[in-house]
Amino acid sequence: MPYDATQEARRQIEICNACRYCEGYCSVFPAITRKRVFTDGDITQLANLCHNCRGCYYACQYIEPHEFDLNIPAVLAEVRTLSWEKFVWPGVFARLFQRNGTIVMLMMVVAFGALFAMRASDDSGRFYDVMSHNVMVAIFAPLFVLPLMTVFIGLRQYWQHIEGAPVRMSHMLRAAGMAAHMKDLSGGQGQGCNFEIGDRYSNARKWAHHAVMYGFFLCFAATAVATLMHYVLDMPAPYGWTSLPKLLGVPGGVLLTTGAAAMAFLKTRAERNLGAHNTWGGEMAFILLLLIVAATGLVLAVAAGTAWVPVLLALHLGAVLTFFVLSPYTKMVHGFFRLAALVRDAQTKDHKE
């Protein structure tokens, strides 16, 4: 009989529900105790609620070599990845990236970068002399909107699959609070997770995720402010170091660079058998892509006004465009699905109460 990750996850979760030793851990285990029978939608919901902190594995008395052979972090990681491939169309792109991530990512960065370099028309060192703002908008706007539409269509299918109810603002706020504090990355107890150092606790992964998330938001805010300055205030780039885009973007770039570098380092120390081992390369490639986007952006800011701008701008834009195009098929999509899972979890808590 062929291996079925959802069925195997159901078997392991039913054993967990009988044991309940990990009931006080992350959001997954309280959610398990609210059920007696687990549908495929329930399994998918639990998989996306899991943050792979791995504390349950090191606390479990039924892991290998016990005959139950439990490995909740790994089997939920498999189901989680399968859910993204199933709901975000077309899933074949996700499978291609997850299994050949580094090669696909580097080829796209180089190819897009080369195209931008060919389009560059000036070597004065000023961004918009090298490539006009209108050209950038014409290229990036559709390739930003279309992947987002793909993700949201997938989220709608996910919501139907897990039988989500109409969302109230209170559910959104509770989910956003959980995501902002990344409580489940500390195993739900605050002592840290066991991601990179076995049965010892550490919050290093939590802080790395914080740096990436808030760095990303700061960079997005810098881009939004620069867009308003360009179109509304007639203040085109480049901007000085004391301008609002730079005050937002530079700290954001530093946070994103250091956070991505830390996540890549921690991933090399983690046990691969506690995750979806066949997607390790794709996950690492996505982290490296974040690192390239952030680092090239910082270097480009420092090099403004020099002859290096055309080359650096082409490389940075190639990396950003690759990030946009691949976002529905990389681990970037997990942020959307996990927020949806947290919203659904808030709903089920209210229902039980």
C-alpha cells in the first residue's frame, strides 16, 4: 500500500490524543484535544498550525525505537508541504522548486538580472537614469499582483477544506497577535524550541524569524513611502540617508539580512529527519533568496552615485523579481497559510468556550 502522509499523520495524532503528555505545548496539542475524530481537513489544519519547534519529539516516549514510531514534526511537515502544493496552483511549480530549489533560484536570479542589465541605459549612478521608474512599475506591478492572487485563491480553497467559518475581527486580531509574538516558536511555553540543538532549548530561531518578518515589513514600508513620495509629492529617488525611505529601508535590510543568515545557519544544524526531508533544498534556497534580496539592496544603497549601480541594480532587481515570481511556490506561502490556521484555531477555541 503506498505511503499516505495524511493517513500516517492521523495515526500519530490519534496516539497523541490518547497520551496528552504534550497538551501544554504549542497550539497544535490543545487543538488536538478538542477533537476525537480527525478529518483530512483537520489534519491539514493541524499541519499548518505546527511551527516545527520539535519540542514534542524530544518529550515523546513513543518515538523510534518504540513500535508506535511517532515523529509528529516530520509527518506534519510533509502534510503541510502537500497542502501548499495542492491548493496553490499550479502545484507542479512548487514541487519543482522544493526539489531543485537552489538551481531554480540561482538560474532565475541570473537570467532576470541579465535581462535588467541589458535594459540599463545609463551609468551615471542614479537609479532612475539607469532604468526609469515607469519601466520598473510596468515589470513589477503585474508580477507582484498575480502571485498574490494565486496565493489568495489557494487560501480560499484551504479555508473550504478545513471548513472555516466566517471570520470575525476578534479572530483576526488574536491570530495577528500570535503571529507577531511568534509564541509557538517557543513551544508555547516561552522557554524556546528544540529546532537546532536537540533536546536543549533555544530562542535563536524565534529571534531570527522576528528579524526576517519585521525586516520585511520595514522594507515594504520603505517601498510604499517611496512610491507616495514619487507619485504624490513629486520627489523621485535617489533619497538621502535621513529620508523616510532610507530610515525605514536600511534598518529593514539589516534585519532581513541578519535574520536570513541566522535562519540559514540554524537550518544547517537542525536534524533533517524532523522535517520534510525532501523539501530541505527548497527551503534553504528560499532563505538564501531572501538573503540575496536584502544584501544586494543594502549594497546598492551604499553604492548610490557610483559606476557600480547598473550592475548592482540589475542583480537586485533580478533577485526581487525572482522572489515575486516564486513566492506562491516557496516557503513564503507558509506565512499566509499559518496565519489562516491561527485564525481558524481562534474560531474553534471560541466554539468550545
